Amino acid sequence: MKTANIFSIALLISALFSQSIVSQKNKVDKQKTNVILLMADDLGWGDVGFNGNKKIITPHLDDMSDDGIRFTDFYAAAPLCSPTRASCLTGRSPFRQGIFAAHTGAMRHAEKTIAEVLKNEGYQTGFFGKWHLGWIESEKVESRGYYSPPWQHGYDETFATKSAVPTWNPTKTPAGWNSWGSMDDGSWGGSIYVHNGVPAKENLEGDDSRIIMDRAIPFIEKSINEGKPFFATIWFHAPHEPVVAGPEYLAKYPNLPEDQKHLYGCITAMDEQIGRLRTFLQEQGIEENTVLFFCSDNGPADPQAKAGIASAGPYRGHKHQMWEGGLRVPSLILWPEHINGAQVTNFQANTNDYFPTILDMLNIPVHTKIPLDGISLVPVLKGITAKRNKSMAFGYKRIYKNTELFALLNGKYKICIPDKGKDMMLFNLEEDPSESHDLASEMPELFERMKAALQETKESWKDSREGKDYQW
């Protein structure tokens, strides 16, 4: 009996000690809010359930919409990938950084990224997925861009590709794919995964979104176990071409055309991994202390949009164009401590806003004298602000293709050169969201004022990228 009592007391002490450790860990976890940036690649505004698509299966993103805030008027900083990614991390237009298009330039080392800021605040920082802001293999020299991997921009843990890979079996050329990256032996000749500076060799088969999440979750778990806050950037390849879905995801869409089966299938696979991430956060007891951002880097890809396989919803155009379909993207923010239940806002926001928003959420002062193009969305999330008081400008430039497109959005009015060979146009998006009626000749004074404002912005961008913002 005496021995049993001693044993019982020992168990009680052990339990209390374990509880104390858990409580202490949870206390550490809750000192600072964790942050996760999620981004899809070439996901159209209309290719998610929460924006009204009845055919696509995205239950986990839809749940995020039910638990957070959905932006109906959210814009990528450019109508294509690399420039938008630069804006997400810096709060600055890609035209300030010399990133005009895909594979053009790279992240300048003088730019201050959100990962660098949070790392200085004691955060563990991790990058997972498509980088597309510079080369990631130091010995591989290419014709465009330069070596500028994520680990040189504030990330502790990295699992990254330079650019696109197949969305299923990312080390293999998909059947029937004869474009860039294809190899006669069936291997993939494009980007490879590099894990902390070393080419990855294991767990590279099957769904690419799962492969990415298989690296992201252990990083988060390690941060939790060490009692440290974390910042995770998870940038999926889906649904960028080569668009391939695995058999189980194709089977979910038996009545759709084959190409759309693959597109929707890989989106559903990505959605599944987002659900897996949220379940993990719940199981770890930190979902309430973690803010998640989700968006796409631009509108749907040209071939899929033109074929009617992908959708920009009610909006005109697609990737590589300044029509709304190229710029307006699906967007969600989940901030459990401050957003309760489904909310929808038509506040005009864009990817430049992520940097100042995250700093504001975490009560970190913006220690920079260089111009930011984004604003904090915290007043919007808290229901304080309903209308943006700062215009938004966009650019896309490719000299060798003689492409130079710009847009400026100020309230309900937008001016833009929507596509190569087009003149500047003026639209009232409130009355004409499909951009079918050019008002330039009907409202010449407004048109000229907005063109002057865009020109002033372009001059500011030029000053920045030519050295005004940097110490040389």
C-alpha cells in the first residue's frame, strides 16, 4: 500500500510537471502571433468555391472563407508571377526593384523582406515551394536573372524551386508535354527542388502540393517544440503548367473535359494540403494564434483561360494582361483573434499590402525610410476603414517582346494599357466591371489627371530602382 501511494504520488508529480512544461510552451507560443503566407500560382478569381465556382472542389479554402475575411477586390501587384512575389515580401512595387517580368532580374539584396524583419524579432523563418525571385543553384549560370536564393533574404529553412515544375511527379516530364523542361528520357529538365542549399533527392513523387507541405509542417512543428514563433511562406506551383493531377484527383471530376480535370484536380490537391495544414495547427493548439494569408500571384494562364478551362469569373482577360482578369485574384485572410465568422469586403487591396499589414498585426514599427507602396489592412480587418485612400499602380514590361503595360486604380476608376498594341483606356469598374466601355473620350479631365498620377508613380519607381533607395 505504501509503495502504491508513493507510486501514485510520483505519477501525480510527473503529470503536474508535464502540464507545467506544456503550459510554459503554450505561453511562449502565444507571446507572438505566427504568420503563414499561402499563394497559388496562376489561380483564376473564378477557380475557387468561395468565389462562386460550383464545379471545383475546394472545401478547405471555403472553410477559410467561412472563418475569416474574403476580399472580392484583391489585386496582384502585376499580372504575372515574379513581380507579384517580390511585392509580397517587401511591400514595394516590383518596378522599384527592377523585376518587370518572370525571370527578369531577381530579389535585390538591399531590399528588406518580411522574413528578415521577423527573423530579427526572434521568429523562425521558412520558405517552401516556388521562389522565382532568382537562381537557387550557385553553380548554375543562366541567361536571365542572377543568383539570389531565399536563404539570402531572411529564411532559415528552405525547400524551393527556382520556377515551375509539373504539379504531379515534379521530377518527371508529363506525358504529352513537349515544351520547356521536357526531356527525351522522361526526366524533368526544368527547375529542381533545393533543400537548404542542397538538391533534394527523396520524397519527390506524387502530388507536388503534398511534397511542399511535407517540408513545411515539420518546420512549423520544430518551431512549436522550441517554443519559438514562426513565419512560413508556402508558395504552391498549382495550377501553373505543366498542369497534371494524380488519378485520385482526376476521379473527382468524371464529367469534365480532360484538361479541366487536370486543372481542377491539382487545385483540389492543393486545397487538401491547406486543410491538412489547418488541421495540424488545430491539433497543436495554435490555430487561434496563427494568421494565414491566401492569394494567387496573377490571373489564370493564357491557354487555359482562352480555352475556357480556367476562369477569371466575371472579369475580362487573363495572365499577362492588365484587364481585371489578369490582376484581380482570389484572396482570404484568417486572423482568429480578431476576425470571427465569415466576412466579405470590397476594399481594394493588393499584394504590396502584406508587408505593412503583418508588421501592424505584430506591433512592429516600420523601420524604413524608403517608399512603400502597400498600406496596412488591419483597420479593414477590424472594420474601421471601408475605403482605400491610396491609389494602386501596376506594371508589366518585356522589352524583347515590345511589351509595356501599366494600370492605375483609384476608387471606382481605372486607367490601363490592357494588352500589347492597345491604347490607354479608362473604365468605371463599379458600373462596368467587365471593362467593356472605354470612358477616355467622355471624361477627358479625369483621364488626364489619372495619367499624370500614373506618370508620377512611374518616376518614383524609376528613382528607386536606379539607386535612390539603396546605400551603395
